[in-house]
Amino acid sequence: VATALNDLEFSRKRISETCATAMKYGKGNLMVVQVKTDEARYLSRNLMCPTSGIAYEEPEPNLFSFNSPYGACPKCSGLGQVTEVALDKIVPDRTKSVKRGAIIPLGSYKNTWVFKQIEAVLGSFGHDLNTPLEEMEDTVLVALLNGMDEPLKVTSNVGLSDRQVQFEGIIPFILEQAEEGPKTAQKWAASFTHMVTCQECNGSRLKKTAMFFRLDGRNIFELASMSIADLHVFMSGLVERLDEKKALIAKEAVKEITARSSFLLDVGLEYLMLDRSARTLSGGEAQRI
């Protein structure tokens, strides 16, 4: 009996040490596999889905704020929109050749380094600067606009040796100038771009993790898209719809929100949408808020 107890104590200690090591290298996550059935079970110190094993960050106020780097969508930096190049503004007439100015940001042909690179790209596909774009394959235009992974041999001016160059593409250059260039370059780049809804956050301006937290089935973006009147109705009956544990957690926050929405209703702003930009408010609306 004593031997069996010692073996059991050793096994517990060994398992405990193994779990601690797994938690350390798994950053608080652990997967245990049943030997007989190969069934996996996920364990975590963080908020985690027991089926998939995906763990989520602990909710903090700045997770739900697009003004905070912690909560903002990483793709659009919390703006809800991203700059996108308008292809029809770059190549409006495909019957022209590059030499005749088919690519508007480049203009007509000049004996410059960028045209040397363009010539090398076209040459790698069996075309030249005089070939109309409509006679080229789509892959050629894609290479001109988005760049190429393979280095190209570019013929330099007289007296200089040829160089191996990786062509970055016209679109990446325009986007770089639009975001980081001097004001004159930004103004130039803006003539070839427009703003579109960010596909990463679908305009919510928040990172995906923030969307996983729900209040009675609705995430913060859905709540922020309501009018003040609709939000007040939703919040007024919320505590009664929750179970005892959730109601205890939500009670004080719901009380604060309904008090504020009630005040906004009293001053006649029930029609305002919560996600409306402050600069679009009239003077009277801003004063009442």
C-alpha cells in the first residue's frame, strides 16, 4: 500500500511539473490528449473556447475603443476605411502603350530609371514600351502594378553596368506616397486613390477580438450602430433577460448607460445614432449633448 501511495504521489508531482512546463511554453494554454481515444481537451488560464482551443484576451476598456492602439483594427488603425488605388485612374485607356502614356502616374516616356525598370519588366514577358496594354496578358499588367518577386536585370545608362533590381510596382509606390510621403507627394497620390471600407473590420474600426464579446447576443459595434432611443429600450430590459450571475455583473454598467440615454431622450436627441461623427452634429445638438 505504501509503495502504491508513493508511486501515486510521484505521478501527481510528475504530471504537475509537466503541466507547468506546458503552460509556460504554451503561454497559459495546454492541450491534453486521451491516449485510448486520441480525443483532445483544451485547458487555459485565459478566456478560451473548450472546443477549438482558441483563447481570447481578457476584456479591458481600451479593447473596445478604436482610439486606443490596443483596440483599434490593425489594418485601418481604427479609421474604418483604408486607402485603395483606383485602377481606372491609373490606366484609363488600354489602347495606348507605356511609351505613349498609358500609365498616368508615369506620364509619357522619359529616359529615367523608372522607365528602365518598366522596360525590363515588359521585356521579361516578351513585350516592349511600344506594345499597347490591351495586347498584353493580364499577368503583365499585374506585374507592372503590383511588382515582381524575381529580380530583373535592368540596363543602365551608357557607362554604367547593368543592375539586378526587384521591381516594387506602381501601386505600392502610390500607397507609400499617400501614407508617408511629403504633402506634395500625398496630394499627387490622392489623385489615384479613394477611401473604401476596411475589409478587416468591416467599418467597425475595432480589432476582431472586440467583436467576440457580446451583450445579450450583440457586440459593441451593433450596439453603437443603434439610435439612442433603440439603445435605451434594449438596455432597459437587459438585466431581466440575463441569468443571475450575468445580471449581477451587468447591473451597475446598465444602470449608468440607461441613466445617460434617458437624459439624451429628455433633451430631444432620441433620433441620433451613436456612431454618428461629432463634426456632423448641429450647434444645438452638440450643446444639448
